[in-house]
Amino acid sequence: MTLIFHWFLPTYGDSRDIVGGGHGLPAGTAGGARPATVGYLGQIARTAEQLGFVGALTPAGLWCEDAWISTAMLVEVTERLKFLVAFRPGLVSPTLAAQMSATFQRLSGGRLMLNVVTGGESHEQRAYGDHLDKDARYERTDEFLHIVRGLFRGDAVTFEGKHLRVDEAQLQRLPDPVPDIYFGGSSPAAGRVAAEHVDAYLTWGEPPDAVAEKLAWIGDLAAERGRTLRYGIRLHVITRDTADEAWAQAQRLLDGIDPATIERVQAGLARSESEGQRRMLALHGGRRDGLQVAPNLWAGVGLVRGGAGTALVGSHAEVADRIEEYHRLGITEFVLSGHPHVEEAYWFGEGVLPILRSRGLWHHPAAPKAEAASVPFAGR
């Protein structure tokens, strides 16, 4: 199977330094930020599209711009790129979410993917008016996806659950194609929802042994329900012509982080209810040393950023090797990002993707025309 790569839209702002935030934390950066304007986000989106990324993930939360509105505005400045829109099912009705999805598909020419985020921070959920606890939020997500799947099939849905109720709901115009549903989570409740409803299960960038264990767990749960899922992984990347150059960049990012910022961010993340976030924190323990947690896997990003906190760091060939290693575990989709997002997209797109193409693991989604015209820049 050909690997699929997605990039990331930093709708909280970008920088040459690590931009923190997420999981209930306010966005912040150690250096000069690039505002998340339509012009700048469009530049990132067009860069990703040109290099061969299939889609771009857009986050959800108080720390960033709204994902639905941001991506809808970027449809007009791109041609092929899909948008993996993160949203929280408790904050919008399932019928409205299905209608929004159908509208997005029609007006964009089928460029929507859905990233359902249950929400691991009760304090942030309460700010939105959602006062359910974590287990109840997963129960509601299960009900939400049951309703949405029925609406996507064209069913007339009447449903009464513990948290959601709809009467004779039906879409007048179905989404074409039906957008794939992506979902991540490491708790037992998350596993049950993923196995029952989603198309692609996403994990954060843990060491390969931990990822293999998690995929086996989800795969077994899905098999019990007669289903199979695709698997993806969320990582940052720092890739250069040589390993020394890549690790020097990682060290520069680390040097730009104030110890007081690490202490403040780690204190905030410690109250997270997310099992995935707990696993990210365990990789580094809030320390600035011992951050290489597996070959070419660096946990420094997670010192100041909630959510995905690890990066693949190394030469282009080394990063390609690590991607191939994850692929052997069953990963077929990679959701990547870097600081800053325009420059790092070029480093990866011109350095790593040609290596994966030569190994028969990747082709440009606009091939053969784009591949025939694509010649990596010398020295990149």
C-alpha cells in the first residue's frame, strides 16, 4: 500500500521556535510568531499541496481558530488538498455536523475528512458549556457517531440515547463522497468507540514497540466487531541533509525554551484526563535530558506543547527508515508538522519523500504529471 502523508495547519500561529499550547493550554511561543492569517495558512496549504501531501490537519480548542471556518476559507486558495477538520462532538449536534459535512463536500469538491476529538480536558469542556465527565463524553461520542453514520447512509434516523436524542433526522443531500472519520485515544473507552465507528485510528508518536502494542489492541477490538481499520500516526519532523544538522536544529529549539515555561506547561498538562497525554508526558518526565526516547524519536516538543509531543529527527535517510519501520507495524498514514511549517514541509517534501518514492512506498497524489516534473533541489 502506498503511504499517505498529511501536513498540519497551525491555526494558533507559527514560529521558528516551538509554539506551545493545546490540551487546555493557551498558545504561546518562545520566539517571533507568524500570525495565523488566511494568507499565511494559505501559503502552508499550497506548499503542502505542491509537495505531495494529501491533506492537512487543523486542530480544535480554545487555543486556536475554529477549524471549520478556517479550512472553508482555504478551499479557494488550494486545488487538491483535503482538510482533516478536528471538532468536538459535544459542541455541535450530530445532525448539524452531518449537514455541515455534506455542504463542505459539495462546495469543496470532496475535500473534507473528519477528526473527531472527544476532549480530554474537563476544564476546557466546561468553558464551552459541556459539563460531562470523561467517560460520559465517550458515551456521547459513541451515540454521536451512530447517528452521523446513519445520516451519511441516507437513513431517516430516530434515536434516543443517554446523552443525545434526534427525531426523524435525515439529510436532504448526502455527502459525496462520505468523509472518512479519523479518531485517536488510548483509554478503554476510546478503543471501543474507535473499533465501532471510525475509518482510521490515529496514535501519537510513541516508540515503535508501544505503537505496535496499541495497534494490536485496537485491531483486536475492531475484529470482534467484524471491522478493519486504517492506522495513522501524528508526529513532528526535523529532517536535514545530515543527522548532525537535524540534531543541531532540535537543540536550537530546546535552547529557546525557558525552564520556567516548561515548569508552567508541565503543571498544566499534569491535570489532563487524557490517557494519550499521560503517555506523552511519561516519555520525558518534564526533563530536558534523555529526550531521545527511541532511535531518531525526540520528545522535546512535548515539554511545552500538549498533544503530539514527539518528533522524528535525523538525516533524510534516517527519517525515511523510521517511517518505513512504523509502516511495517501497520501505519499507512502520517500526519506531520514542523517549526516553522512552510520551511519544514520543504525539508521533508524534498528530502524524505523522494527516498520513499525510490523505495516504492510513496507516489505524488497528482502523479504521473507532477512526478515527471518534480526534481529535488540540490543540497536539500
